[in-house]
Amino acid sequence: MTDATLPIIHLDVFLASPDSQDALNECKKAADALITFGALLLHDSRVSEEDNSAFLDLIEDYFAQPEETLKRDERPELSYQIGVTLENTEKPKCAVDEPCLKVIARLDPAERPLDISAHSPDPKCRFFWKMSERPPYETNYPGLNAPNVVPESEFLRERWTQIMEKWGTSMKTAVGNLSEMASVGLGLPRETFQDAGRYGPHLLAPTASDLEKYGEKDTILAGFHTDLNFLTIHGRSRYPGLNIWARNTGKRIPVKFPPTGRCLLVQAGKQLEHLSGGLVKAGYHEVVVNDATLQAIERRKLENPNRPLIRISSTFFWHLSSDYDLAPIPALQERARSLRADTINLGKTDLEEDTVYEPMKVGQQVINELRHIALMA
Ligand SMILES: [Fe+2]
């Protein structure tokens, strides 16, 4: 395992004076981090540690409810794109996906994820809270734009919407600004990605893993996979266990948040890979129970013995608009090709095949990906 750390990008520098040289350097740093690692740490001083904490408490309380209660919040007819998804529904795509298994095979054995071949589906639950703006036009994908589910129990209901909206807005604002930085850093107009994602079906999507049930070392909580959306952003979890892979180095990186707080983790998803013609690759990641997770469990038991022992990940999926035409931006695709040529010239022969990014509506790309992970028939 490597001790590599991710670059920290300062959003404040960009917001203070977007056209300054310092801001432009920071934008370049953000774009380079996405190209090299598919991920970065984002420092945003507007993000509050207390909001993250209130959010984690709320979601722990929610998932501590009995299964029959949780089941009322399921919406299978909407492909689970709002409300709750209970554990063992979602299959890690990689366990059934040939190109993905090849990605693992190409990794140095010491850098590989935990073996997912015998593991499916994931023992994790999830809640999807839509944070989208209704498009001012007729959409071809109304299924992904349905109203939110609010839990029925009184003790959750009274604080639910306020806490979800507050934390969700912090994450959405931060990732939206980061998309502007990435646009600038890639040599595009600042609004390119923001405009493409203006009416995206963005989701605040906390996941929950019951550590009483799945707290043994080397348990896979979420198997090796990439995300189907544009950019994913996470707040700090109370339990470590997230590993990410730097696509251009093949190194596994256990995610560690700086102790100062106000830092968020951002990862590239499939839509960004597609739009950039493969210049930025969607980042592979997994969530497992490792030694650091076990230590956090013991600490939590001592310090908060009355709290549910559930690992919450405060994930937010930022999407492109469903009706947006997804096709590689020529300048980025060109750069992807020359990077690839450079790598071949350096004598690397174990490269993955040249991916073809067929033009399609974003809504179609999402449907294709959901079929793959067994959430849609
Ligand atoms: Fe993920």
C-alpha cells in the first residue's frame, strides 16, 4: 500500500478573485489532479464541520430504523433513483464486467482491490435525495426527475428536509464551483461544465453500512467500481475505509482527510470521462473494513456508546442534464490522444484499449449504466 496523498485544491483562492494568476494556477492544479488521479481534495471554508455532523447523525438515526419502516421509502418503479435502496440490491459492476476485470488484472498485485469475484451484491444501504432544478423545457427523461421521499417517523420528519437541504447545498455549491475551476484549468470557458449540468438530476446520496453486521476486517462494503455521473463529492466519514485508484499511476490511495476539516473529496465519474474523450478517467474506488476502520469502531464505541454503529458516507452525485448531448469535446479528446501517444512512446505496453465514446443523450448513458448494476430491468 502506498502513502501517496491527493492534491488539495483551494476553492477560496478561486472565489476571491477568479481571474487572478493565483486562481488560474489553482484551476490548472485542479484539472491536472483530475487527469492524473481522477480525484482531489477540495478545501472550501464555507463548509461547516457542524453541518456534516448533523447530517451524519440524521442518517445514522434513519438507517437504525427497522427494515419494514425503511421499505416504505423504496421506489423500485423509479429504478431506486429517489428514496431508499436497501442492502444487497446493487451489484458492483466490476464483478460482472469484462473491461473492469482487465483493469484489476493490469494492477500490480500489491495495489489490487479486495477480491470481488465472490462478492455480490454490496452490503450497503443508500438514500437518494434529489437536488435538481426543474428544466424549463420538456424533458425526455421524466423518470429521473420525480419528487423526493420524506421519511414518515416524526423524529426524523421534523428535521429531515432542513438538514438534507443544508448539507446537500454545501456539497452542490462546492462541486459546482470546482467544475468551473476544472473548466478553466482544461482551457474551456468557465461556465462549460456548470451549463451542461444546470438541470442535471443531482443527488445527495448517503450510503450506510451496518458495522455490527459487517464490521469484520476485509469486509467489502462497496466493491471496486466507478461512478456513472460527472463528479462525485464526499464529506468526511466517521470511519475510514475508502480506497481510490489513481488511474494514471495504478496506485491504491487510502483516503485521509486533513485534520483541519472543511475538506471534501471529489472524484471524476463516467460522464466527465465521456465528455473529455478519456482525458479524465472515471476514478475507481472501493469501501472496505481495514485496520483504520476497526480503530474508529473501537473509539466510537467508547466515546458514543449509545449511537448506532453505522458507517455513513455523505456522498453527493453531480450529474450533467439528462437531455444534454454527451460527446467528447474535440480539444480535450485531442489532448487525450497525445497523452496516450506519449505513454506508448515511453514504452508502456500494458495500456487499456482505446475506448470509443459514442455520442448519446446523458439520460441514455445513465440508463445504460443502471442496467449494468442491476438497478433497472
Ligand atoms: Fe461510488
